[in-house]
Amino acid sequence: MRICPPLCAGDCPENDLEEPGLLDKRVLVLGCGNVLFGDDGFGPAVVDYFRDHFAAPDDAALIDAGISVRNILFDVAIGEGGTRKIVIVDAVDAGRTPGEIFSLDVSEIPEKKIDDFSMHQIPTSNLLREIKELRRLEVRVICAQVASIPESVRPGLSEALVRALPLACEKILEEIRRA
């Protein structure tokens, strides 16, 4: 299965889930969001920033899941790979200060996010809970408080979320080290 960011013609090998051993990586970091809708593109932006400024250990994979996180999670749920931890990176509106980075356990996903379809074709939160319980994987969610998400197409992060990119990457490194 090939997971490509929006506007990709399908030829983005860095997002190819058929890469040998990808689902055997100890940690999968999935950057979720739609880059066409402002701060909603935070997850993919974090993956890009991480790749440009940090080095991931060999047993971790960072994937720009875009709006296709559910497809990846299904592969993890039914697969027999060596993944032990999933880190979801996403933008949320939790009533905090714009740009604030915080972590959640999957059980702590805000109620208004649980069944909304902005978390990229869910019920992703239900699937995450099942992966955690049935596959016994650790699941963490690294969130950024949005400044705003436009109702029409407007690519680009707010200044608050641009400033939050390095901190989100540091949180990812912490989660990888704890796996």
C-alpha cells in the first residue's frame, strides 16, 4: 500500500508501506493531517521537519500519513510485525494555547475528537484502542493546539504551529527512547 501526501501523483517512495520491514520497526510515528487546511497539516509538517533536522534510530519509522492513517493502522492491526509502539502526531482543538504541545494516551483523546471525521476518516480512535488492547502495543498521541483550521482550502501552518515543530520533534524522540 502506498501512502502519499495530498497532491502526490503516487511516486513518493519515502511513504511506501511496502518498504521491506517497515511494519517490523519497533516504533511507528504517524504524522496525521491535511496539509491543505492550515494547522490541520501539523502532523505531516512535523514528519518533514524531523527528517530535515533530526535522525531517527534504525528501529523507528516516521511516516507522513496525511489523511490515510486509518489504512496504516489497519495494516498494523492485522499484521504480525514487530511494532511495539505507535506515536500519532496530530493537531487538535483542546482549548489550550495555540502551539502548545502535549501528549495524550489514546484513552484521553478529547471527546469531540473521538468520532469527528477530521481525525482523518475515523473511527481512528476506536481502532487505536483496539490496537492497544488486542495487539498490546503502546499508543501515544502527540498533539498541537491549533490556532485555527480554515473551512476552505488554505495551505500553511499558523506561526504558532511553525514555532512548535522543534518541540514536537523532541517529544517524538522522547517517545522513541521510551519504547
